[in-house]
Amino acid sequence: MRVLPSGSTALLVELTDLDEVLALYAALEEDRPPGVVDLVPAARTVLVVTDPAATTLDAVEAAVRRTAPRPGRRATAEQVEVPVVYDGEDLDDVAAHLGVDPGEVVRRHTGTEWTVAFSGFAPGFGYLTPADGAWDLPRRPSPRTRVPAGSIALAGGFTGVYPRESPGGWQLVGHTDLAVFDLSREPAALLRPGVRVRFVAVS
Amino acid sequence: MSVLTVLAPGPLTTVQDLGRPGLAGIGVGRSGACDRASAALANRLVGNEPGAAVLEATLGGLVLRAEADLLVVTTGARCPGSAVHDAPGLLRAGTTLALGTPPAGLRTYLAVRGGVAVERVLGSRSTDLLAGLGPPALRAGDVLPVGPPTGAVPGIDVAPVPDPPGGEVTVRLLPGPRTDWLTAAAQDVLGSATWTVTAESNRVGLRLDGPRLERRVSDELPSEGLVRGALQVPPSGAPVLFLADAPVTGGYPVAGYVADDDVDRCGQLRPGQTLRLRR
């Protein structure tokens, strides 16, 4: 664990891989040190955001270093099923990259359990990691200016669901009618860190 | 319910409060007033709770009509036409308050006793322009509800605070997580150069023009969390200083941070103004 400075209100904890991130994030989320107002998990780091009126960075760093990571622990036990029409524009490219046919991409994508590791990019956009399988796909050489809401996409070992129309560089394999981010619903975001996800092929 | 009617929004006026801390887990940033100190002062002067919503006008231009007698105040950038700047006063029913263009500073905060009571989104009334959350920017004809008074009015005639300056501004520079991704020379340049705020700046951040910052490490950085004050160095070498509507994570190295207390003053910088970062 390396604790890197991030100005006067935050610390960036750098770890060796995503598993370590999730283990530390689960522990900190379950037992937040006093004065910590937000936690931002990412691929290799957890940003710990403090309220400087309530604590000091030294106290928070000491608390983080004392925290025992909880491997295998999840922030929630919730499971979500996402119905997908596998008609994405990049499905053939993804299949070619993995050296299989498009049907096998669908079988693998629906055949494994995915877990929301962290969020970012847009409200409700979760980065999902697979329980098994190699999904190390590159981004598109040039990002699309408009990716429709509900697009199911792959890149860099992750899969994700675009919560709303936006630019995007991930490979599109399908779409869902399920609203993954809906402000009229509680909770608004379906794909929160720790939630397990199954993709189900529909036509 | 007493209300304010928007006759003209000026270049950009949004509703802002303390924002949405604690929601980074679902990819939602904090947002809130760009100049938190000025917004907090405005609320205090009309006896509001710290979390009450105010209006954030960018380069003045906001024209409001009171539909009831309302206690109001403006803070931050001083606009001609505001007789209530840093000095709360009654806006009588049927009368208008018209903010001219401030000679210095960028953002003016208008607080009304009781607070602007538009609907909350995810616990806050702030407009987050990057995430597309919260109420839309104000338009002519909007009718803004005003909440019930919550606290005592402090009875201050004029708050003795300095106006945002028009010239060069110096703020404190602190280490960032990837300071060492810059060459040693570039690290020195960051803290010694004169940076000019460009016109491509907004509530998300200030795009700064100055000497190109050379990177020592050119690896791809997996996205990592950041907060306001972060100085991010994209491949162009021209740094971005993030403000209230900063993204939750960023994929370019953060080479330094402006001290949080000083970020408020950065939120008052106009295009063309210069900024120095001092260690």
C-alpha cells in the first residue's frame, strides 16, 4: 500500500490490483474512519475524501493503514439480471479479437457472473469485472460521439452499461431496455459497487 | 409560497448548495457552489442554514422580480445594480433586482431568506453541468419557490469582505499523487510560471495556458479519483484546474493540487486573468 498526497482534503491509496482495491474499499465502507466524507474506488486506487473541519489527513492515513482489508467481502449482496439483445455494432470485431464466433461471445458474456467493481465516467456507469474469462479488449481506435443509452460495452477487461446517451470508446456488443440509472427510483443506480450481475440474452 | 420570477438569466445562472458529497460510489461528483465561501456568506447574512440553495450568476446579467417582500443579499463578484451586495436588504414585492456585469470576479451569489426551494435531486439542489444532474440552468420566465425562514437574521448591515480581485491571483500549490510523473524541470515550471485562464473554462475546471509541462512518465494511467483543486496534466501539457463540477475520476496524471481553501478564489477567475501557484 502506498499513500499518495491529493491536496489538503484527500489521500490517494494505491494498491497492486483491483482485488486489493475491493478488499480495502469494502473494509473502509463498512467502518468509515471519522471525518471521511467519500470513498472513490478505481482500478488500482481508493481516494479517501475527508472533511478537514472534522479530522486531519494524518489521522485518516493512520486509520487507513490500521484497516484490515476484507477480501471477498462485498459492499452489498444484491444481484441484478440485465436482459440484453446482442446486436451491437462491434460484436463481430470483439469475436475476431477473442478468436471465437459471435455466438461464443454471447455464451461467455451471459455465462459468467460479473461484479460491479467501481463507478465513474457518468452517474450510474459501473465498471463490471468477470468471475472468469479473458475479456482484455482494446477501446475503439476513435471513440464514437454518440453511444445510445442502454448500450452494453466491453473494454480493458471490464463490461459496462451506458446509463444515458454519451460519447464513448468501448466496444458495443448489445443493448438493454433496463434503465440502469433512474432518478425516480430508489436507489437511482442499479449497478453499485459490490452488486453481482448476470446478463441474459433476449431477442 | 413566496416566489422569485426570473426575467433574464444572464450568460449562465444555476441553483447551487453544498452539493452531493458521498455519492462517488455511483459515479456522482460533489458539485455545489464554485466559490463556497461566498455562497456560505450569502446564506449567513440572510439567516439561512448552511445547506440552503442560492443562485450562482456568471458574469452578472441576472434579473429577478420579487413576488413578495423578500430579504436578499448578493456576495462574490460585485455587480453594478445590486444595492444589497454584502449588505442584506428587502426586495419589495413587485420590484426587480438587475445585476450588471461585474468589473472584477466572475460569480455572484444571490441568497434569499428561506433559500431557493426547487426540488432536490439525489439530496441536493445543485446543478452539476458535467454529470447533467439537478435543476436546469435558469431561463427567462422561470418561477423559483422560496422556502420558509429557518434561522435568525444576524443583523449585520455590511459584511467587511474584499471583492474578488481583477489582476493576478496567487494560490497555494500542494503535492498531487502523480507530481513525479512530470520532469523535475516541469515540476519547477508548475510552481513558477504565470498561468493564463483561457475562455474554455467553466464550472468543471479552468483550462490554463502557459509553458508546456513535459512528462517524465508517459504510461497510460488507469483512471483514479480526484476532487476539486486537482491540477491534471493531459497529453497536450496544458494543465486543467478542476472546480466544483470535477469528474469523480480522471485518466490523466494529477501533478498538484490547489489548497482547498484557495479553490474558491480560483472559481472567481475570468478568462484572461493570470494565476500563480506557490509552494
